[in-house]
Amino acid sequence: MKRDGHTHTEFCPHSDVEDTEQLIRQAIALGFKEYSITEHAPLPPAIDTKAAGDSEIWSTASMALNDVDNYFKRMNVLRKKYASEIVIHIGFELDYFADFEAWTTDFLAEYGPQTDDGVLSVHFLEGRDGLRGIDYSFEEYKTGVTDYLGSFEQAQTLYYQTVLRSLEADLGPWKPTRLGHISLCQKFERFFDEPTAYSAKNQALVTELLTRVKEKQYSLDLNTAGFYKQGYQQSYPQLWITQKAGALQIPFIYGSDTHALSDVGRGYDKITHWL
């Protein structure tokens, strides 16, 4: 079945979505039979104690905690309305924070029973003065993470160590079992004036991650949003990682990572042979 497993809504502060219903209608028009609504889950309230960098990163990163009930109410209305035309799944794109595993587990215990899909992602890394965003802007990533750690390679290492830690974390029975865009650390690679290719050490780290994904029977977000990022212009993950994952027979789920009406179905034709 033609499926989009990673989309966002009007509840996302950094999206251009006016109404998720428009996205669903567009998906139906494009022949999609399944559509997963995976809005950014609220960040832990105590994140303020670790948040660093541009304040807008944090104020726009996710839906507010007091929006969650309204989110489920609205998305369930749409699921019922279009049930005869498309299968709609509802869940979260959940950010992993090593320091807030307990809060995340409690959040999932409360809201997880209302979900039937989800994505587990890493958008933040330990950097200068605390947690820093890795996909907000080149300047934020460079000054807050790569310069602080000493090199792009070190940031890459920390990213994959964190993704691996998210995979291994015990977040309870409602933890998402699909990893989101596992090469997000490369989003601005074309803008750096230092090597951004994967070292042998980091290639081995990726291999370790994929091996554990296979063993835990997780799946991977095959996310086409990367094709349209000026500093990247590839899928998440890129070809060599996709090939390794394919050789291990790890399931891929197409993700448009839709944040606007024009994103629906974008890039699907580029990766259908992997699906």
C-alpha cells in the first residue's frame, strides 16, 4: 500500500500547515492508501534547564503540552471522516533526551494508548552551554555543536551514539519502533569547509546501529525531505546507509516529513525502488 509514515500538522509551530484536512485530501488525490500523522511530541517541561542557543529553536520545536488533547480530538475526527478513502494513523514524532527518559516514559504511558504509529528522532545534541539544535540552521549547528566538540566528525559520532542510545532506551510499551531520518547530522554538510564524510570509526558506528535495528525488529524512516535541503540534497538516510540497511532487510517506511501542503508526496518517486 502506498503509505506516508511521517507528516506534521497545524499543531507544529514551525510548519506552514493551515489545516491537516487539506494534506489528507492531497494524499488521497496522489493515491496514498495510508497516512501517518506524527506531530512533534511536547518537549519535557524541564528542558528549560538544558536548552541553549537561539530561543526560537525551543519555542517552535514541538506542540505545547496543553495542545495534546486537542491534537488527538482533531485528528480522530479526520480519521473517521476519511475512513472510507484512506487509513489514517495517529501518533508522535518523539524526541529522545537521555536526561529526560523518565518523563518521556511517563508521557508515553499517558498518551501512548491513543497512538498507533510513531517516529523516534534525535534533533538535539549536547553542545555549547547545554542542548543545541542540529537542524535549525547551519550557524546553530556549527557554533553550538561542531565547533564546541572540535570537528564535524566528533558531532557525527555524538549523533550516532545518541541515536543508538535512543534505540536501546526503555521508554515503555508505547515507544515508537521506527527511527526518524538517521542522517540528520548531515543536513548542512555542503556548507562546511572541513571533511564531512564518514570516518571508518563512524561507518562502524552506523553498522552497529543498523545491526541493532535489525535485531530489535525496528524500521527506518526513509525520508525524502533531505532532497530539498540546500546543504544536503539526498534522502535521509543517504544511499550508502540505505544500501546497508537494505542488505539487512530492515523495513523502510516512506516519510515526506510534510510541514506544508506542497510537501505531500514529495520525492516519493525517487525512493520507490527501496520501498
